[in-house]
Amino acid sequence: MVAGAGYHLELSRQEILEQLIEISARQLPEPGRRQVAFNAVETLLCYGLFYLLDPHRYGGANIDKVPSIVRTLAALFRRTPGSITNKMLNLDGSRLHSARNEPLLFARLASEPALYQTLYRDILITARHLAIGEETLPDFLDDLQDSAEVEDLFGQEDLPNSNTVLLAGTDTEMQELEQVFALGESLTEKLVERKIRLSQHRFALEVMDNCGRRCVFCGFEPRSLPVRSGLLRASHIKPWAEADHRERMDVRNGLAACPMHDAAFDQGYLAINGDYRIYEARVLQTSVVQDRGVNLYFGDALSSSLILPQHAKRPADHYLAYYWQRIFKGV
């Protein structure tokens, strides 16, 4: 019998221990034999992968391109990488033929992100007591190194403050989910909201990596600090609320910046042309001359062109054009 969502949420350390022992003792199934069902520990670890990857991007011909953590977990679970991405698709309700308990678990965890943090840490701590090391089960969310008590998704300041705006255009998806899984209006909304926030989290992490974890305007590079320190932000060039789903996830529509230059860019005081040169709005140029301290951030500290790693994906011209025409306050 498949355990319900409540069982996963109330998993004890002893149950985690027993399930990790069972996983470690497994053998790969013989050809033609079905794999054993995912246990609660495996399912919870698969949920954690949403922080790092979108399962829709991998399958069939490109399943070999999955991030290494998927292959590592697949080896531990004695499963294929594809079975893990399929489990993720079941969890977030993307596969409408999946059991109701799976999207119900996703929605319940979405409602209580701190609870998942506790469960994840319990799994990792128990694994270490069993001598299951970092090479076999990595701390892929870095939570054991983070003393924060409350989960902090990255890049959320780039999303609209209003949940109504955040969920705009998702009515059809929510109606379909509710019709199939009957989670209730509140949990269905929470599931969809969580998927959006996790997508933004992944986008922001990808942008940060693409920009070399430094401000593209001044080179500020707090590399030894946590990525979620708040001292570097990842934002859209064409704003999230104005972009379609593809544009919201396109790394070429994102830039990493320190808070000062991120705010200036967000409000239209800085712009970038097709040659990636940086321009200051006329009003900012005036402020540099007249206002105390402004020159510290928008004088010599400001680069003349974008600071990007050689291998980086450059901002796409159509995003820069949109910004120049619709947001920039003008030279």
C-alpha cells in the first residue's frame, strides 16, 4: 500500500533509519522486473531536487544531460535517472494520471517549507550516522551548512508582491489540477504558487552562475559568502510580470548585480546597449554631480561595459531593446 502524504510529513528518525538501510541493501532489478515503489525517504529527496532542476527539461533523448546529483541519487536508489525525473513530474502534478497522494504531498510541503527543511536535515544526519557519506548522498541543498531556521528561496524579490499578479494566467492549470486531484482550492493554489517560486529560484541560481557570482556593473564579488546572503541579486531584464513563461526562465534575460546597482537597473537608471556598454540615465548623471556619495557607486566604481565571464551566455538583444524602450529613463 502506498503511504499517504501525512506519513511522509511525520516521518520519524527511526523510520528514516530503516528506510535508508533498505535502500542501501537493494540490488538493481533484473531485466523485465519492476522496481520497488519509492519509499518516503526517496520521495522526499526527489522533492528537494526541485530546488535545483526542472524535470520537464530532461527525458528521452537528453536524459543523460541531467545534473550529476540525479545520477548520484539514482545510483543510491538503484534506479534510473529517468525514474527520478518521472517521480518529480508525479509530485508537482504534471502527470495527471499520477496518484493523488503525490501532488498532495507537494502541496502540503509547499505550505510548510520549514517542515521540509527539518525532514531533509533528519535524512542527511541519519545517513551520516549510517556512514552514508557525501559521495553517496550529498547535502545537495547545503542545509547542514546553513544555520538559518527558515527556508529562503533565492531571487524572490524579482517576483510581484501580489499573489493575484503572481498567479495571473494560471486559472486553467489550477482548474485542471483541482478537477483531477481534488486537493482543495487552497492547496491547489499553494502547489501552483510553489512551482512558480521554485522556477524563479532556479532561474536566479542559473543567472548567478552565468554571471560568475559577481555584479555585472561593478565587479563586486562576495564569493566566500552564501549565495543567499542578499549581497548579490539576480533579476530579469524584461520584467517577470511582462514576460512569458519561456522568457521568465531564459538565462539571457537575467543579470546579477549588487543591491545598489540592481535597484538602479530595476528602476531604469542604468541601461545596456547591444555592444553591452553601460549607460546612465540623465537624471542619474545629474545626481552623480550634485548629490553626496552617489559618485561612490556610479562614478569610477561603475564599469563602462558589462562584466561577464568569457563563457557566459550574453543578454539577448530583444530583452535589452525592451528595457531601453520601456524602462530606461533616457540619456
